[in-house]
Amino acid sequence: MNVIDDFSPSNGTWRTLRWAQEMGASTLGEAYDMLDQFENSNDVPEVLGEDDTIEAVREEIEDGLETVGPDTDLSALL
């Protein structure tokens, strides 16, 4: 299974996953668990810009959790 083919979210979600990885997350499930921390951080404007929203990122990661699973290594996605 090629994880990239099964889960291809928007650029804002990719940047959010990269942020989560930099903050210590190693799996998609851990990145999802960090969304509340991300939402309350000062990093949101820098990571998401003006075109993406936390809600959209949350939905895409939830889809990814269903598609590739919470234990998927972020390095396989990024």
C-alpha cells in the first residue's frame, strides 16, 4: 500500500502535519491529538496562511485516520 496515494490532503494539512512532526508527533494519530494545541498556538497564521482553516485540516486528518490509520508514521506521509 502506498500511503501517499491513499491520503492526499491539502497543502494546509501537509503544513500542519509537518508542524506536528516538528513538535514531536510521530504518527498521524498523534498529529490529530495535537490539533487543539495547534489551534491555540501562535503558529496558525504562519502554517495555514489565509486560505485554510483548522476545521478543514481536522476533517482531512480525520479522513486520513480512516483511510491509512492512526499508527501511520508521519515520515511516510511527509
